[in-house]
Amino acid sequence: MKAFLPFARPEIDEDTIRAVAEVLRSGWITSGPQVQRFESELSGRFGGRPVRTFAHATAALEVAVRLAGVGPGDEVIVPAMSFVASANVVALAGGRPVLVDVDLDSRNTDAARIEAAITPRTKALMPVHFAGLPVDLDPVYALAERRGLRVIEDAAHAMGAEYHGRRIGAQGDLVAFSFHPNKNITTIEGGALSFSNPAEVERAERLRFHGIRKLPGGVMDVLEHAGKSNLADVSAAIGLAQLAKLDRFNARRAELARRYFERLGARPRLRLPAPDRPGHAWHLFAPLIDFDALGTTRERFIEAMHTRGVAAGVHYPAMHLFAAFRRLGYRAGDFPNAETIGARTVTLPLFTQMQDADVDRVCDALSDFLK
């Protein structure tokens, strides 16, 4: 019997395990030399821009929102199709997440949709690079400059992605990444923030460690209220090993995505994601299935795939239909594309250890379901 195929699995080699063991034996397992080295390596990938790491990507977004000056009464424009963290960090800062619709195939929003949602209260824009496909950033940044707004790029899916030949994170304003176990590289849990303004780095360091400022002679002061979200050296050691393999990881992801396109092709009731483009990081491969037209449900699809030994996920439900966002006044029908995606999306297996035969196995099971 073939082994069960998950939709994501991190690739951790023995060298990485040994590196973690060395950190554990060193006696310094929280933030220390490995974190500093990891941040330096990330900075090198991003053209020398300052980078700071965090315990998770949500913390990176939380800090970015505070650096952008978002507070009570302020608005931040966020796509309705994203993981809920994108909007939650705005609400937790006292602001209002103003949701906008997305394109049905790319799952990304654009400058036109964003501009239509700008009000005098708008403080920042948060484009999300869905599934690793970069947003068309030039019009977004032109709009932000014209209206005097900050841009916080949610690049949780986009480690290794490129826009016009330049790496996401090597350009732009504030760019947040995720190193969750199902992302393109992992630190177990973790995130990072890339800065365009070096003057904001010191405050970001305070915001990830209780608002503390260390003074000469071992004295400290607390300059503002903040939480704790520093990355540990154990996680950084994993990140260093993963970062060295990122280009290979993403190249394999792209190969697997192309095989999905080749095997699935054009089929009734199946809508594939936007096709491969230069710079796509292929964090997810998530087609849409018209379950209503098939007379079935997504739950039955996931069960049928599971019976065939294949996992399937859901990335993501439409955000505005969650109870917390309905309390903000959002209703069904507000964002038709996000709702269609949310109702029909399925996430198929995509990870570096997959063989071409694994893609074929997934496509065979999917094809049988569509029949």
C-alpha cells in the first residue's frame, strides 16, 4: 500500500538535525549568535536591507502595523482572500481592516481595487502575495506614494519569489515573511521583517522584546508597551540550513506545479490557478472545483481523496464571512471572487520530496472524482 501523501511536509536533513544538536549543547538556545547569523544571511538575500526575525510571521506583521503608525480609528486595506492573520493584526492595533476583493485566478488584489477602498482614515495598504505569486507592486506603490500611505507586504507565501527580476523583500516598504512548517522554508515557527528604513529597526527590536531599551552599565528602560516575539537560536539554526536550499526547494516546487498543469489541463468544473510566471514561489497549488455543479461537497471531495491516500487542504475561506468580520459589518455578497474562491478552493499536495509519480497519483484521484 502506498504511503499517505500529505499536502505539505518540511524537508529537514541530517545536517540540520546535527546543527540543532550543536545549538542545544552550546548552552545558548534562545536569541543569540545563530539568530544574528540568520538575519545577516537574510539581509544578504535582500540586497543588504536590514532584516529582523520573530517567533512567528504574525508578530512580524504586528510590528509592521505598529511601525506604520496604525492605531484606533485608522484603516488598513487588506484582501478578503488571505489567512486571517493579515487582518487580525490591524484589529489588534485598534484599527479597522478594510477588505477588498481579489482576482479569481491570481487570488491577488490590485491597485484599482485598493484605490476604490481608500478613505481619509486609510493609514496603510497590505497587499498579500497569495500562494507565492507576487502582486503587481508598481501600481500599488505608485498609489501609496501619491496618497502618502505606508505599504506592508504580507509575503508569508512568497519566500524566494521575484517581481520584475528583484526578490520580494529586496524592495518595497515593510515586507513580512513566514517560516511556518508548511512554508517554502521553515524554522519550525518563525517570521521575518525586511525594512526599507534602517531607522525603524531599533524600534522593531524593542517591539519584539517588551519595549525594552538597554542602556550603558546594564541599566534598562521600557519605552513603550510591547510583547515578546524574539526567535530562538534553535529555530535560527534550522533557518540557516533551509535558506541555503531555498533556490533548490523553489525550483522543485515549480517543476511539480508545471506537472499539475500538464496533467490536469482544461477540464469542466475545474479552474486552475494563474499559470506559472517568472518569479512565482509556488507555496501552494490550489485549484477551484465547482462542487455545486458536480452535485457534491468539498467535504466529500476531501474524504474521497483521503480514501485514495491523498491529503487536501483549504486555503482559505473568504475572510469576511467569519463571525468576527461580520461584526464589523461585512456580509455575504460583498466580495464575490473571494467568496467563489473560498467555497471552491482545494489545496493539493506540493512539497519538495514529492516525485512526479505523486503528482500523477493526485491527478488520477482528482480526475476520478470529477467523473
